[in-house]
Amino acid sequence: MLTLFTGMVTEIKRLYALGYRNFLSGMAEGSDLIFAKAVLTVRNELTDIRLVAAIPFRKQSARYSDTNKRLYISLLEEADKTVVLSESYHKGCFHRRNDFLVKHAAIMLAYWDGQPYGGTYYTVKKAIEAGKKIVNLYKWNHYETVQQDCRTAVQVL
């Protein structure tokens, strides 16, 4: 995961150089938390970067491992803004969060293994439908941009 973190830091700095300052994270376990940590790491150097945490429901981290709960809490404390989309869990709340991310992002950094199922697939598919540029970080030392459809991508969000 260190290579993924390093790749994210590199990509965040590249996007910063292109003028991007606001970075959103869905705060899910895995690459979302790694991404949020990478944004905050870059913010130590480039202080006008903002992290926006998009939370599908208030107790999102209730089933996270203890380590990830601690990380989640510390990331929320350092985030510049937190958007809680629902007070409680309901069917479809994760899709609603993913739709929020797609709607508010100009470019999507994803970490998707190319499998045609799951939340990342859903989000990548929606981003493609919305005409968003998607940068795949799945191949750790090789970045790919998703083109026309999910089958041409090897990436994740």
C-alpha cells in the first residue's frame, strides 16, 4: 500500500500543478482513506489544498477495523469540510455518496481492478457517463486513463 500512497501523492501534486485545489474523498476503508491521508500529506507542503470528506451516513465507520476507525477519525478532524449526506444508513446511501463525488469532481482518481461490480465500478461507470476524466491508480507504477467504457480501464476510486 505504500506504493499506492506514493502514487496518490504524485498524482495529487500533478493535479495541483494543473490548478486543482479541492479534493474529495468518500472515506471508505481502503483506497479512500489512503487518498485522504495522501491529500493531507501534500497539504503539509502545498497549504492551499482542501480535503472534503463526503460521508454517506453519520456512523459510516462503525464496522471499520479499530485501526481504520482511528485513521478515519483523525482524517475527519483534519478535513477542511465534511459533508454528511444522511444521518443514518439506508439502502442506496453509498450510491448517493458516489453520485455526489461524481457530480462535484472534475477528475476522478480511482483504484479499480477492472471487475464489473461493486461500488468503485458503479462510480467509475457513472463518471464515464458524465464525461469525467478518470485516472486509474490500480497499476501502481503505471497510470492509465479510462477511455470509453469500464472494460478499457484498469482502475479504482
